[in-house]
Amino acid sequence: MRQIQPGRSGEGEEPARLRNMDVDVQVIEFKVPTEHNKTLFVWNIPPTFSEADIYAGVSECYRRFGALFSVLVCRGAAGAQPGFYAVVKFYSAEHASRAQRATHGRGLFQEAPLKVSLCTRQNRFFYRNVSYLHSSKCHELANFYLGFNGWSSRVVTLKDLSKSDGPEQVPLGEATQTVNLKYGCIVELIFTKHGVSCRGVGVAEEVFPADTDPEELLMKRGMLQKSAKERAISYAFQKVLLVVLGNGKVAVECKLDPDEILTEEEVDGLIQVNEISWSQFESVGEDEDVLCDLSLNISGIP
């Protein structure tokens, strides 16, 4: 895929080579797609296939139209005609619309024609305002548009922040103490072909009883270090915008905060933490997706 080389820009600026250009442009953000026009509802799937076969067939079919956030396959509601339906989430509304037009009324992995509609409303309460992509999803999305060699990441620093807190004393009357393990990480994303880069910060911590087995604590330390790195990658990707042109070319823009531009000497030993509720990652799993209160635009669909 050929790519254009935009100039470096700050937050809120247009990509340098896209100004005054009469082209179709899509801006892809590294966040959970909750917009209704990025979600397809696929039904009229007979029960002659297993759930696993339907998942594979739907995924293979719709992956051709663009990057997928998730595919969910469910059995029909009790009392309804036997069969399955699927919910497909794209990162791009244009890709979702194109997929709907191309697949509605066609038999793709089955003989009976599928019925496909764009959703008109979703219950956003389910997502609890979750917008941050898991690091693995960020990898998938970046690889889809930029290729495996189109970007790289490096750990700038990984610090043990546990000692600064010390043991946490429990209330009077309880004999045990707890140990707080905390790690902070700074990761840099590098888009060499596009001349831009950005950094993200991640912090992971957990509290354990003071009498926890040393081997278990050692394993937990490794898990917390990995978690801090994954959260730093996820936070860094929040600053990345992929500008996709109608001809398939892709530009990368990074939203930069002047306060975060530090030299290697300045960043050594420094972990700057923004107030982010990372519980959102635990509340919605990496591959979890649930159909909840979907309304469908089925006007004109037989």
C-alpha cells in the first residue's frame, strides 16, 4: 500500500497535504466503536450451521470490507423462528455501509439470502462510557491499515513505584498488613514513514496480604509490569489518528501535548500519571461484546 507523508501537526490541525483536497477522507480513531452506523445486524441464518461455523463465515465475509472490532453470534430469541443472528462492528461507518449494501439479500456462506441492516440505536449504558481499546485491538487496527512494518513501539521507562507507597497498614485490631505492588511504564509509538511519534503512560497496581508466597508475588510482579506496558500502549494509541483516503492511501497524525515533549534525560525516572479509570478495561474484556437494546433500520428491506 502506498502511503503519503504528512507533515508533523499538533492537536486540532489538519494533515498538511489534505488541505483543500477534493477527496473522500475517513478518520479512524483507536477507540471502541459505539456509533450505531458502524454496527450491522445480520439475520436469517438457519440452524443448519454450528455457532463456530457461522462465526467463521461471518468474520471471513465482512473482514473483506474493512477492519472489524468484533463479531457476535447469538441464537434467536425464544419463540422466534429457529436460527442465529450476528452483530458485526466496524471501526469505519463507510465500511459498515458498504458491507450492508453488498451483502443484504445475498447467500454468502449459506444458500438462503442474508438479511443485513444498519442499526439505528444502541444502548450505550452497557459500555459505561468505555472508549479505550485494549492494546491487542490497537495492534490489530494498526496492522490492518499500516502493515506489520508500518509502526513500532519501544519502552522508554518501566519503574517500580511500590516502594514509594510502602506497606499499607490495616485498621487497628487486625493483625495483618498488606503489600502494595505498583509499576509505571512509558511507551513510545513510532511511525517512521510518516515522521511522527507519541508517548503513553500506564500504571498497574495490586494489593496483596503481607504473608503472600514470595513465588506468587514474583509472578504478580511480572504480570503487573506487562499490564502497565499494555495500558501505556493503549493510552498512546488514543493520540493517533489514521487518515484514510478514498484511493487507499493512509496518513498518520498524532495529537501532541506540548507538556509531554521531553528529552530522554528529562524522562528518566519520571512517570507522569493522568487520571484515567483503568477499571474500564476489566469491565469490558478484550473480546467481549454484547447485544443490548438494538434498534434496526429495516425500512425498505423485504
